[in-house]
Amino acid sequence: MKQKLLLLFVFFSIIAFGQQQTVTYSVSPAIFEETAAITITINGNSINESTWGITGNALYMWAWAFATDDTTAKGTPDNGTWEASSEASKFTYNSATDTYTKTIIPSSYYNATALGKMGFLIKAKNGTGDKKSQDILIEVGGFQLTLTSPAINSTTILNSGSNFTISATNTGGNAAYVLKSNGLTIDSNTSTASYSYTHSAITTNQNYELQVTQGTTVVTRKFMLIINPNTISQAMTPGLEDGINYNPADMTKATLVLDAPAKDFVYVAGSFNNWQPTTAYAMKKDPTTGKFWLELSGLVAGTNYSYQYWVADQTPLANSPTMVKTADPYSTLVLSPYDDSGIPATSYSNMPVYPAGQNFEVTVLKTGQTAYNWQVTNFTKPDKEKLVVYEVLVRDFDAHRNFQDLINRMDYFKKLKINAIELMPVMEFEGNESWGYNTAFHMALDKFYGTSEKLKEFIDKCHQNGIAVILDVALNHAFGRNPMVRMWMNDPDGDGFGSPTAENPYFNTVAKHTYNVGEDFNHQQARTQYYVKRVIKQWIQEYHIDGFRWDLTKGFTQNCTASDESCTNAYQQDRVDVLKSYADYSWSLDPTHYTIFEHLGTDAEEQQWANYRINETPSKGIMLWGKMTNEYNELSMGYTSNIARMNSSSRGFTKNRLMGFAESHDEERLMYKNLQYGNSANAAHNVKNLNTALSRMSAIGAVSLLVPGPKMIWHFGELGFENSIFTCDNGTVNTDSDTTSGDCKLATKPQPQWANNWLTNDNRYKIYSDWARMMKLKTEEAVFSGTVTMSNSSSLTKNIKISDAALPANSLRDVVILANFDVTSQNVATGFPYTGEWYNLMDNSVWNVPNVNDPIAIPAGQFRIYGNKPAFATDVPFTLPSDNFTVESKSESCANKKNGQISITALQSYNYVASINGTNYNFVNNSLTVSNLAPGTYPVCIGITGKTFEQCFTITINAGGTLVGKSTVSPNKIAIEITQGTAPYQVLLNGVTQFETDASSFSVAVQKGDVLEVKTAVPCEGVFTQNSSGDLTTVVAYPNPVQDIMTILVPTTKKEVNVALYAMNGQLISNENYTVDNQKVVLHLAKLASAVYIAKVNLENPVSITIIKE
């Protein structure tokens, strides 16, 4: 397949390639015009659908086309993406004939005219893993031109002064031929079907174009001739390196160095020679090293120049090209004809323009560059033991998908308290929107994310804020655009791409391990080792990178085969040694450099790296990725799990060099599985509920982040990101095991964390703030580098102990972490090292431990972190948990009883003293009850004897009430409505109980002369009395309590009644005569303060009523 057209071809981890199949096909009609309908038929017997995991006979066509020069790509067929072909490209299966067919009109299907050749292949919907056929190329048009000599798109090498014959034939009768060289016409024939011309005495390189016209059809063929310059053998200046060597003393000069063994000569073509190099631009050859080199002169400082190497081989291997046009392997800025048009100016403004008329990538050279002005030149990296790494895919972090987005969120990183950011690969990769592991140029920055200056600014900002920057590097392999692949490649179809040949001094012809992608580096080759070290040097010295995460280190062996997974996973001494040498080189440049391997192999092999040079100063030791996703996900979902291997010592590491994590870029998101598969046995704590699932994630942080040693989180795990790793760009989820072929693992992801402002969501922000507290504990408290004890068993409750006896006795040196991942509350076993006061390190509140083995009740999905001392300060004030005290009050039972009550209970055991209204009371057995309190508001403050502590509350004792009701008298019944009083109500008729009820409204049958009484559950609230005649015999006031208007019923015929109002201390408030209307007196009490009052109604026999003013 023409890799230059596979712009979205990206890395997929842990997949072995090699599933390509060769199909048989036919095209009907065989000769056709681009505007005619044609039918492509694939023989079903020639393809094994099950090899690709095909169901439902779902085969797709991936198409491309060329102009009439058979070189220039043309057209925009609706292919979809390599991972998800469009339905428009699907074949129709015919079961009767076992064939797949597709009928198209080329000009319509390819959205182009003037087509010379169309190409296609057959593939699964998701072509990842080479699930495709061979490339198929079909000529378009009834008029066909055959270039007899030389071959189309070929390069011929001749000695200076030689002759060169060009010959061609065509179909359809005579045609007009025009031959151009280097843009100038050198021959023409207006009417022939068999053309031939000899170009004589050639002394310069030639770019030929043969243009043939028949009627309105024009067909072009291109080819090259280059002159053997007879390479000059001359020693190059000592100290020069492969790639560009700038001359600090002369900005008009730069020297290029290329290591190309088995090649005969090399030209440098570029903007400085109008892409038509003469022998003056033939590289010289150093007799000692065999490297090609050339000094460029006449350069203008500050000007962007672009160039390529034309690497020639006069006797190439079969299927290998005579000449390869390639960018510099050591490029630091690459221009691409495939990707650059898709890079927005907002990410890379004033980007150099790819030179018109050229093919393949080119390198940018610029003398007199202004060095970045670093604000931090002496950054002190966080200790390896204290690392908390935030893994980021720049593409999926924020809306603009660039480095500026990261800079803009610096405050977010600071508040989270991480101290390192790991960027997934940012080296020049194929395509634009990718994970980045399909690297082509390891020393060049991919322009999709921004400029070199912008990355440096980001790193500088991180350093200013105490944050280290780590790069993910994929040096196990390179992809097809890599110059070191292309200079020694098999290219049978002549498209400029292919796989390594046996001559390749960098790459294996077949992979030497199971998990290969791209082309497999041979790390036993000296040239490969030199290249890797140059890559290390570039990023450390030019970008001040603090460390590397080495991707797929299992691939650094030469001992295995692609089919032998057990060999790949077993201990291999060759990769142990070569990877140690790379670490040694990194440390020679920066003694505190972080070296991190994604190996995921045997303990025996990983120990070789983790314990390597561990006792030096500064301590070395390579950090190893510790994938614990499944174990922690089981806990988060509510199932038993064993997380003991989060501990470095469980793997035989001398010091804490395990970079453990619950989530990474390559695994399914914990929250997604919580919602899909979480424990739903308890409806009150159903893990499949979003908020319930979120509530459990803080506990995951407690039992992962705080385990001693470096740790890592994946971006937005701290906000409970629940979108599947297989989320497609349209929001659907398509996994690698779904019925629909293909998956969206590598697809660009949505960003609800910013669009929906998750930081304002309390449930999500709690994870963020809790994890931030934990990371602060880890990075600032020395004990979290101590010795850890973890149970090596599978359970739902977790008990982790961390201690460091070497720390001062008066410091935080013992920690107990408890967590409950069940879906119900559990009493979690403790085993504190000693009794006494412990501190909840999340808020420094005190937890008193009278018995070291007393369990602690922890709600479902929650955690506790206890330390022997408070965190972060030596003089932290004494505090208790916010829920330590339970304070309750009982109101006065009835008016004027003064029998209110305050009760206090405490969880922790101390000598508590409570001050209530200025009177001190001592607790007994952690509890206190104070009785006989009058209605009112009471300040209650609790202290502890011998400690500086006080916690205050305001308690209200409500006044007792009286029975208040209404009645409606009819000839045979009395209807009662109780508006105030304590149920149940006892109903009596003529002194005899009739019934009890909780209802506030009821009716009683009566006869004339009957007396109805209602009593409450509280005798002192009084009795409501009504006689059957309806005559009022008692004074009744309502509503009571009252806010404004109170009505008093008075059994009198007087037209005026005196009512005196008194405060509870006897003070006269008012004394007024009120008009009696229908045996009612109305009092307006709105202006009175809230309190209890006595109303004295001065009848013949005065009656006093207690009034509660609200």
C-alpha cells in the first residue's frame, strides 16, 4: 500500500502484523474511460475472511488514484479512515458465486478527472494489523502509453558524457510526443505511435517529462537520470556529527553528514540549488568513517532552507531502487507533502512551506537561529521516590490540541499537585492525529502540536512550577517514512516505500519479537545505538527534557521471532545489556535523568534495571511501568482484588522503582467499566450509578497514589472520566470485540471535562481535590518514601501501613490507610502500631485509638488515612473529626415547665468539658445530658482538659405548647380540628373515653347536653372542651404559637374585655380593652419579639393563657 496516502495510519499496541492476503480479481470492461461504469469483482475463494475476523462478509475497498503522469496523487475517494472504512466503500457479496463486487464510475468515485491510473486494495473495516490485500493498479482510459525505456518513475545512473535513449509506444494510432528535460523541451514528434530519442553527451542530472497527446487526452511519464559524480574521498573536519553541523563562527556555512554504507554516491538537492543539484553538490566521502559529507556555503542567516539527500546505488538488490530521495535522518524540523496542509496556523504560525514539485519529506536548515531564553536553567527534579506523573496525549487534552493548551492549563496542574508530566510521543510521526508511536523522525518535533519554541516554553513553565517533563519515546521501531528504512528497502512497486532489505544497517528484515509494529530496529547494530544516543542527546540538551519513558522495551532483543511470544516475554540478556547502555548514556548527560521502561516482563529481568546503579549518588535505578489496571478496576467496580504488586519490593526491587498506575493511555477507563459492570447488589450503593461510581474513585487514589514509589495517572482520571477508550469521534463506542468490525481505540476523543466544566461538578471535583491532597502528602511528607506493608490477598477491604523508623519520633513516620470497596458499610480491621492520638491526614482531625485492633466503620467506597502526627506542620492545632460530636436538644414539654434538655455524645474518648450558658459540665463516658432548661437559645462550647481545643454550637430549646382546637357544633355531632397539640388524641364524652386517634380532624356523635373533651399525649398541654349546645364555657386562644394575629374566644356577653400581656419575668407589656365581636377578641402581636408571654383575660373570673410568639 502506498504509505504516503495512508495519512491516518497510526500505531496500535500489542498487535503482530502479517495478515496481508493476495486476492484474485477482474475489472469489467478491461479497457475503460474514466466516465464509464466499471465493475470490480473479487474472487471469494482467494480470501480467508476469518483471518481478518470478518463477519457478515464485510469487505471494503481502499482507493487512490494518479494523474496521467502516473505519479501525482489525485482524487478524494470516500475511504473513511484506515480504522473505520466508510460504508460507501463496502463491497456487495454474492453468495451464489462467492464473489464480491463493486460498480463505480471512476471520475465520480475518485472525485477527479484526468485520471491516468487508479489503485485500490481490499481490507477489513478496521485495517489495523495489515488486514488488507496487495495493492492493485489499473490503467484508466482507452489511450495507453507504455514507456519502454527507461521504466516509469525510475532513476538511471550514467557516467558524465554518456548517451541516454528514451523510447515509448502508445495505443490508438499516432500521437504527438514532447520530451522535456529540467523543464526545457529537448525533442518532439508530432505524429508517431512508436517514439525514440537519444539524449547525447549528458553531463548534468536530468529530470525528464515525456508528454504524449492524442486528441484531447494528454498522458505524462516522468523519470530521472543522474550523473555518477565519482565521489571525492576527503577527510571531514573532526568532531562533525551525522546530520546538520552549524558553524558558530560563520553563519553562511553548514556541513551535512550522512552515514550511508553500501551506497555509491549522494547528492544534496535543496532550495539553495533550486532542487537541481550539480556535481558541486555531490557529497564527499570520509575515508576513515565512510560517511558522506558536504559543506554548504553562501547561506543567509535566519533563512529557512529545505533539502533532501539523493542517495544512489548503482547495483541495487532486486526490487530495491537505484536512487532514494530522503530527508536527513537527523532532521530536527521536517516538511511533509502529506501532513502539513492539515496543520492549523493557530498551532504553528508562519510554518515553512513545503517546496512545490518535490516528493517525500524534506529537512529544514536555518543558520543564525536565536536560542530560546530559558527562565530556569538549573531545575531540580523531584526525587524518583516522590514522582507523581500525569500522562497526557496532547491531541486529546484540550480544544486546540496543541502545546499552548497545556500552557494555558498550568494552574490546573499546579492545583492537582502533580510534579511531572509525561507527553505521549511528540516526535515527527506519520499523519497528524495520532497517538504518536508511528514515529518517522525521532529527533524532529511533530508540527501538529506546535513549534519548537512553544514546546520549550511549556517545559520552561513546568520547571518554573516545580514540574518535570518526561517524553514517551518509541525507539523500538520506526515507520515507513523513516529515512533509514527507505535508504535500504524493498520497493517492488516503485512507490518510494517498502520494508528493510538484508543490507539495512539499522533494521531487521523481519521482527525479532512478538509485539512488533512498523519496522524493527536492530539494537545490536552500532549504527542503531549511535542513532538512539543522538536522539537522547537532542531532547536532553536542546529541550531540557527530564526523562524518557521507553515504549515497548521487550522489542529490544535479537533473540526471538514474531511468532514466539514466550521467548519475547522471557529474560533476554541482550536487551538487558543494551538498555542499560542507553540508560548509562542518558545519565552521562544528566545524572538525575529519569529512565522509565514500559517492559511489563518478568521480575527477574526488570530487577536488572530497577536495581542498576541504585546505590550511587545520586541514586540511579531504572523505573519500570507497573500496570495494575485490572486489579484496581476490580476494586472500583466493587469486587475483590489483590493489589500487593503495587509495592516495589513485591517484585524484588531494592528501592522504590516501580511506577505503578491504575490507568494509562493504553487501558480501558476505570469509570467506564464501573458504569458497565459495577456491583449493583445494593440499590442504595449501585456502582453502575454515575455519582456512586464517582464517589469510589477517591478511595482508589488512597490505595494507589500513596503506596511508596513513583506513580502515574492518566489525564482526567482525576475527574472521573467515564468515556470508553474505544469512544469514536461521533460519541459511539466500538471495541475490538464488537460485532461491527473495527474499533475506535485510537480515535480522537471528545472533551467533556472542559465543555461541561467538570470542575464545577461537586462529585468530580471531590476526586480532583482528594487526589490533590494525597499527592501533596506523597510529595511533601518523608514517610511516604518509607517501608510499606500490604496484604497479599484478594479482598474488598484494604489495610496499608507505611512507616519510616529513621524519621524523628516527633514527626509523621507511621501511616495507616484503610479502604472499603464493598457496596455496604464495613468494619475495617486496623492494627494501629500503638494507641493514642492519630490524625486523619486528609484534614488533620484527631482520631483517638484506645485499642490498636479496634475496627473502624467505613461507608461503602470510602477510605481513611491516619498518621501518628498531623501532616505538613509541627504546630498544627488540635482538631477532631467534624462528625466527632452529636448534639441534640429536647424542647420544653409544655408551657412554663422549663424541662428542656441538651444531650451531647462524642466518638473519641477524651476528658471533655462543656460550657452551657456559662456553666461547666464534665462528660461521663464520652456523653453529657443537661436537663431542666427553660426555652431559649444556648451557646454550647466543648473543650478538652489539657488541650487547646474548643468547638462551639448554638442550641435552641423550644417552648412547650398548649392544646388548641376548633369545633363545629351541629344538632347530632361535634366536628373537631386540632391545630396544636401532641398526638395521639384521647376523645372523651361526658368523662368516658370514646377512642384515640392520630388524626387532627374528626367528628363525634352527641346528644343535647353532652360535653366533649379532647386530651393530648402530653397532659400538661391542657384539655379542649366543647358542649353539644355550642355554648362557649372556656377561654380559648388560637393560633398558638402565633406570628401576628391571635384570636381569643371568651364566654361572655360583654362588648369589651380587658387583656393584660406579661413577659415571663412578670414585666407588663400591654394592658388594653378589646372589643368583643361574636365572643371573639383579636390581638395584633406582630411587633412583639419572639418569646413566651402570658395573656390575662380579665373576666368575672380572670383566665391566664400562655402565648408563644414566633
